[in-house]
Amino acid sequence: QVRLVESGGALVLPGGSLRLSCVTSGSIVRVNDMGWYRQVPGKQRDLVALIRIKGHTHYADSVQGRFTISRDTAKNTLYLQMNDLKREDTAVYYCNSYPRTIIRGYWGQGTQVTVSS
């Protein structure tokens, strides 16, 4: 059974840091390009960070230099280190494969990140 379980979200002050984790079932992280996505109410879910099977990483312009995506294939876990957080980073964050979801239409529960003073 496929599972994506995100965690690590919290309320944080502007300029603060968080590390998100996504535990997956099986070898999803090892055999797929994987991404972190975020969504705010009323808007589409956007890709913010991508790690290719071979390890190359890509970032949305809005997070470049502040966010770092990584993975631990032995732990079947995807990470997102977020530094210098800004109010506009407030969103629910999800992990999934890229460019298509690991199962059509399937998303985990996500983890809420709120950046506020």
C-alpha cells in the first residue's frame, strides 16, 4: 500500500527554519523523481523543490537559496530544509513523485507551515 506521510510543519517566526520530512512506503524515494509541493487555500498546488533520481536538484525561484531538498533512500524519506522563512512560505506542504503523483490523484495529508510574528 502506497503511503506518503509528511511531518515537521509548525508555526515559526519570519527568518526562522524548519525541516520537513516525508516518510514513504517502499522504495518510492529511490526510484522516482521526488518533489515538495505547497498549496495555499484557493490556489493550485505548486512544486517548490525537486530531486531527480540521480540526485540533481531544482528549486522554484521563490525558494532558491533558502530551501534544500534531500533524501535518505535507506530510510525511504524525503526532506526539505527551509531557512530564512518568509510569510509567503505559509502553506500546506506535500511530497510526491514528479511529474505525476505516485498513484493517480493520491496525496498525503500534508504538513502545515505557518510563518508569522
